[in-house]
Amino acid sequence: MKNGKKPDPNVIHPIAGYDKEIYVKPTITNPNIIVGDFTYMADSQFESHVTHFYPWSRDKLIIGKFCQIASGVEFVMNDANHQMNAVSTFPFYTLEGWEMEPPAASDMPFKGNTVIGNDVWIGQNAVILPGVHVGDGAIIGANSVVGSDVAPYTIVIGNPAKVLRKRFDDEELINLLLYFKWWDKSIEEINSLIPILTCSDIQKVKVELKKRLDR
């Protein structure tokens, strides 16, 4: 282990002496936010970046393991939405003095849970809109606004975010990675996998993954 220390998903500050990067999971207080081990954010407070999320909200924010979330990223939840099937979108019911009962749940836009896969890199100031599903290994470009699902190992950029390209031309490699699920291995095995996970020789990576799958 590096410097005699074992990686610990339950520490808040994984870099000694630096408080502007946190492992997110041990900081969560909202039961409707679920985050996997070793996902980090380049900030000192995560939940302030999850907006329009109230005690009565129906949705969840679910983020996998080993995600990398840059500073300024915002997750916009479903209760940011206003009623759109009426003449006015003004939310009279939320403000004091206006004689309006809350609209029926069926009258409010609702896109379900927001789900981010494992080993996803979300660039600085990106915005993830309600109900989006981002697949394992995807990359979200800086300042992107993501309103549609993102396939695994795909790079998206822009506002609205559009597909730039797949991370790998080799579909077999993507399928191997999705099947292998390195993020679910033990800390010891992941440490042994680092030379493979950080290797730029894609053909070599495929060979090594197949060897491990054949064991």
C-alpha cells in the first residue's frame, strides 16, 4: 500500500493536508442520495451541488463507485420543474399568500431517479438534469448540460450535451469492461489491476482482461 496506508472509502479527505477534495459517500446526510465507495468531488461540500431536492421529493440521486466529479458540477433534481400543462408555469402554491393547493403529482413533470454509473468523469461546471442515466465509464465535458441518457464509455459535450465519440473504437473492449466490473473488486485486487487500468495499449488490456475472466 502507498505510504503504508490502505485506501479507505470512509475518510472524508483522501489527500493529506488538502480539504478541497472529498470522498463523497461519508459526507452524505440525505437518505435519497446514494453514492458508491471512492467517488470523489473537487470541493469541500457535495450536497450543496444537489439542487431542488426537498424532504418531500420523490426521486433519488444514485452515483456509482470511483466517479470523479469536478468543481462546480450541479445535479438538478425533479422538483426544479414547474407545472407545464396549464396556462401559467408560476408556482403560486409554494409562496405565501396565494390561494392555490399543490398540483396533483400527475400534473408535474417527473423523470425518475438520476443515476450515474461507475468510473464516470464529470467535468467542471457540468449540469446533470433530472432523470438522466449516465453509463459506466462515460465522460461528461466541462460546462455540458446533460438532459438525455449517456451510453457507457461515451464522451458527451456541449449544451445540450451531444455525443462526441465512444471512448474506444473497440466495442469488444467496452463489453469486456462492462462484464469485468473492476470497480466491484476488492481493494487488493484493484491495486493489482492498476497497471492494466492505466495502460494505453488497448490490445494488451483486452488480453489481460480475458485472462482474468478465464480464471
